[in-house]
Amino acid sequence: GFSRQSRDPYRRRSGPRAGGSFRSLFEGLDRFRQGSPFKVDPHAIASEVQIERKLYCVWTGMRLSTGFDIDHCIPFAAWPCDDLWNLMPASRKVNLRKRDRLPSAAAIDESADRILSWWEHAYVARDAYSRRFTLEAGASLPIAADPDADLPTILNGLQARRLTIRANHAISEWAP
């Protein structure tokens, strides 16, 4: 028969996630997602950020006032992921042009400061979202399962996930 180790997909393994177990990571994330009244409305969060400080399109740096969209950085059509790290404010015009295309590595690099600022002000600085943000990033991005991962590490994980999706799917790239 099979050993317990071969049947347990969450069992600790060596490699990029060796810093923590898959089981504990997913159990923590499940507490936020299973039957929880904890629903996230990214438009509401963006509106809060807009009241506290200026809100910018992550792709162009254009100041957003009304009529902005919440963009799936990695398109939902290519990879169905509503994790907080993947949801970013964008101008409606830019989001319509981007559609279901994958941002190029250069587009993410050029937008890095705005992406990091959005993550910081929308999620990390807010007690209600901070833990969920890091749990989701650790669960779905190729980074060490570290609840204290810093934002540049998460951005590197986003770039790695983008590269994997680009390599495995016939999806066109986009740049603003």
C-alpha cells in the first residue's frame, strides 16, 4: 500500500515552501474562506484608500477619482484567482484595453512602486485584511510560506507566477 507520506499532499517537503507546512498554510487560509462572513469588496477598500489618500491606477499612475475598475493583475480567465494580491485599482479605460491579457514583466516592473503602495495601504496596513493578504500570497504564489513575507518578496512571487502562466497558457501579453 501507499505510505501516509505519499497520500498526504500537505505533508512538509523540501523546496521553496520548506519554511512551513502546506497543511498549516491552507488551514489558516480556510478559516478566512469557509463559511466566513468575511467578504472583501475591493471597490470599497479602494474608496477608503481614496478618502485617506490619493488613489492611482497601478498601470499608468493616473489619479483615479470616480469610475475606476478593480483589475485582476493575472486575468481571471487565465487563472481564476480572486486573492487580494491579484486585485488592483485601474482606470476603466486601461482595464478595458488590458482585458484578459497578461501584463508583461516590464509592465509589472514599471508599476512596482504603485503595486507595492496599493498593497500596503489597501491590505497590509489594515488589520482586517493584512493576515488574509499574506496567507493568500503564500498559498498561491511561489514564495516561502512565510506569514511575515515582505511586499517585495510577494511582488517577486507575482512575477514568477506570471512567468509560469505565460509559459503554460496561450495568453497574449499586455503593456500600458
